[in-house]
Amino acid sequence: MGLRTKIGLAIAGTAAVVSVVIGLLVHHRTVEAQYDSARSQAGERLRTAVQDHAAGIDGDRTLIDPPDLPRPLAHAARAGKWGVFLDRSGKVPQLWAASGYRDEIVAVKWPYRWETETVRDLDRVLWAAGGIGTALACVAGLLVATRLGRRLTAKADAAQRIADGDLTARLPLHGKDEITRLAAAVNTMADALAARLRAEREVTANIAHELRTPVAGMVTAAGLLPPGRPAELVREAAGRLRELVDDVIEVARLDAAGEEVRTEVCGLGDVVRRAVGGAVGDAEGVSVRVVRDVEVATDPRRVERIVANFVTNALRHGRVPVVVAVEGGVVSVRDQGGGFPEALLAGGPQRFRTGARETGLGLGLTIARGQAEVLGASVRFANEGGGAVATLDLSAAVRAAPGGG
């Protein structure tokens, strides 16, 4: 049940309870007032009837020892007291007044129909007014809840954008109520988070730039070592370090959002074959299958980078065979490993986190996603058929099939 529905029901329920309580109070006070007035009139009529009976004059409404006198009133009259009793046992309520006089009981009565009908009419009016009031309160509650719900929805959408990584998103500020204060606090938190991430990325990029020259020197020096297993280990470690520095610098450039796209019209199948060949050469277990080739207007260097990262990730964290398929503007890389971690499927690739025990800092897929965003393309990650599937969708860049008009 949504917040708007809850607020609307709460307001409608409150209005209904208030209407019922007010109706009961008005009903009770009206009945009491009617009875008090009728009791006073009954007392006056009874005194007149007793006086007339003492004078030997009995009017048409004066009753002497009536057989249908209510029992409680008869007991009071025989005890020398006078009283009033409302008898509702018949179809028409009767108001009795009786008093003892010598050995007799003098009584008067008259129908209580008008008072009863008046209360019934009042109850009908109260019920109608309560129903109308509740309906109006329900409508007003829904309007208020809808307005409040729209404000909360807009702020929740902006907060979700921040959570998804859009640190430029901010919650709209309207009014001076608690919701606005909450939105302002979230905006302040987003500003602080953006500043902190920006500072951390700048530090990481600066460190990577500072390391680039000495790492290049290490790679050169490793190449001068005499042949042997120790030299191979040093060269491999230096090479991995250079790749890491290059990846960190590339991530920093993507974060800066200043990348320039050099668009060309090229065959997607050729670009993919070139990317796979550059990444793994003639490695066994990796195949390229072009189901339907197309020409795309894109930056081929960035597409090659994305596909190469997909293939490298599949070989590092999955198992062969790795199949790279081109079907229209969609490129998919499928392996036979254990699939992507649940955290990656839920939140996308995160830098410096692979979700696995293997080597790697999680930059490859992060770079792939960043390059796809630069191209205006999209990447998807899924686990299908027991393996991981990474997909690059360039459908928006498709121009025609190779050789087409």
C-alpha cells in the first residue's frame, strides 16, 4: 500500500470517526434536552390533574388507577412519590407521569411520537452530513496525499539517481517543511560525497601519472635482464603494473568527462575480429561468430577497447570456450565459467572490486562501461546458461549492412 493511499485512508478514517462521535454527542444531548423538557411539562400537567381530582374535577387526560401504568411508576406512586416514565414497549412511545393521592394513583400520559420522530430526522441528517463530510475529507486527503506523494516521488527519483552514481543530481527544494529540510540534507550529503570522490579520483590519477615514468623505466630495465625464469617474472610483474597504471589513467580520463569521440563508419564484424586478435592473438578457446554484420558510425578504437576488456575478463574469471558473437549492432561475449557475482549484476562493475578471489582490480569492466557511455551505447551483464554474458549494444549507431545502400 502506497503512502498516498495510507494518508488518504488515515484522513478519511479520522473524518469518519469524528463524524460518528459528533453525531452520537448531538443525538445524546438532543434526547436529554427533549426528555428534560417533557419531564418538566409532565410535572406541570400532573400537578394540575391532582388539583382537579382533589376538587372533584377529572379531565379527559386524567387517569385514576390506570391498569396499564408501568410497574416502576406504580411502585413510586404507591410509596407517596411522583415520577415520570417513558414507556417504549408499544408501537408509539408514551410518556407517563403519576403520583399517589390518598389511596389512589393519579396519572397522565400522552404520546411521545413527535420527539421520537424529531430525533430520527436529526439522526438521518447527521448520518448524511457525516457521510458527505467523510467523502469530502477523503477527497481532500487524497489531494493532499497526491501532492505530498509527488514531492516525495520526485525527491526519491533524484536520490536514486545519486545512488546510481549521478552526483550532479539534486533534490528539488520547495517550501520550508520537514520534507524540504530532508531534501536539503540529502543535497548537502551529495555535495560532500561528490567532493570527496572527486578528491580521491584526483589523487588516484595524480599517483598514476607520477608512476607512469618510473614504471616505464622498470619495464625497459626488465627487458635488459639476462634470459631466465627470474627475469620473466620481473618482466611479467612490470607489465602488469604498467597495465594497471594505464587503466587507472584511463578511468581518470573517463571520470573527467572530457573524452573526444572520433566517429567513423566501419564494419562491426571487422572491428570485433581486430579487437579479439589484439587481445588474445590466436589463443585457443576463443572464437568470433558473425551472425549478421552491420556498418556502424562509432569510434572503432573505443569499441575495440570494450570488446578486448570483455574477452580478457572472460578468460581471466571464466572458462573456455569463449564465444564472441556479432548480431546486428549487438556484440556479446559468453564464457562457460561460474558467471558474474551477484553484486556486479545488481550494481554494475565497481572499480577495485572483482567480487572474486582471482587477480585483478575490477577496472576492465569499469572501463568498458565508461567507454560505452562515451559512445552513447550501453553494456549489460547477465548469467545465462551457466556462464557469464557481457553485451555491448550499438544499435543506435547502426547505419547499414556492409555493402548495402
